[in-house]
Amino acid sequence: MINWRVFQIEETPSTNILAKCGRPGDVFCADFQTAGRGRLDHKWLSTKGKNLMMSVVLDVSGNDPHEVATFPLVVGLAVITALKRYALDLKLKWPNDILASDKKLAGILCERNNDSLIAGIGVNILERSFPAEIAARATSLAILGAKTAICDVRDSILEEISRYYEIWSKDGFRSLWKHFVAIDYLKGREVQIFEQDDALPAAAGICSGIQENGTLLVNNVQIWAGEAHVKLG
């Protein structure tokens, strides 16, 4: 198991930026981020002191690059496992969103930094209102009726990351794949996959779900990275 070293900061542009100077096992948490972001440089909006914003540093020097590409999913599995203590109906929207009843509860942003991987994790915990632009698609543990402290959620997630990291490092993503069958939000849905904003979709059609190698299969096309948009109606 990983012996985590937790550093709590009142305010920072981004915990992922702090983590670039860290060592494997370091955890950087902040009460507030002035430039928090998700994938494709989307903003991560959060009220000061209401939610969990942390970045963990992990050693991936001995892992195959294709396996490293699957680790954001492993982090998602760890977050869901931890949060199921507070909310039961949780799904993973490939590659990095945790949903509760179709609304975003948590997000993940993983970045390679030399021989390390930085996993940035944001979880809405005590937030009860959101900015207008995300209010219809965001939720929190408090809104879901859970009563818990930010530090308790943090410690639960770190425990699960440590456990799954050990399995993944030894046996690879395939050894964990069976866990994704029950939490795969996109499987069976009609989707479009975009590799970047303002681009034509890289794939579109009925999603066959997360595969054993960590890709998403859409209309017989394997997708390694991108953002999934679910077709409504």
C-alpha cells in the first residue's frame, strides 16, 4: 500500500501544477483553485472550502505506455468504489467523469510528468448550488443526502487508489476490466466521440462500452482518447 504524504494548501492555481514538483506518494489538496481545469482545458468550478480538489503523484516508470493510458479509468474505478459509501447509483462516463443519476459528481484529469503520473481529482461534496452554466448537469454528495467531511472522502479515495494501483501495476488493466461492466455509463448509448473541441467526431454510433485494453468501442472503432457526447432524444 502507498504511504501517502498529504499537503493541504489554502489556494493555488491548480493542484496538478503543484504536483509537478512532487514525488510519488505526494498528495496536494487545496481549499480553492483559481485556474482549476478538466480535460480539453474545460474549467472546473468550485466554491472555496466546499469540495475536494486534490492531485496525487504515482510512479509509472516501470509501466508500459499503453497501460499508463488506462490509468485514468483505474482512478475512476477507485473514486466510484470510495464514493459508493455515500451514493449508490454511480457510473463512469468514459474517460473521466463520475455521474450520479446522469449528473456529474466528480471529474478526473491525469497528466504524465516524466516517470510519474499526476491524477487530479475533483469531487463535489458540500456544494448545494452551482453556476447557471452547469447547474442542470452537476450534483454533490450533499444534494444526494450524504453527510460527510471532505477529509473523510479524501482518505477513502486514497485508500482505493492505493489498492487498485497495486493490482494494476502487477497484472494490468485487464485484471480490473470486469469491474467496469457494471459502472459503464456509455455502453448501449448512441454517442459521438470528439478528440478536441470544434472538430468533427472521430467516431459516432452505438457504444459497445469499455474494452479489455481500456479503449472505448464505438461503431467498431476503438477510441483511445477523446470526449464522449451522448445523443439525446
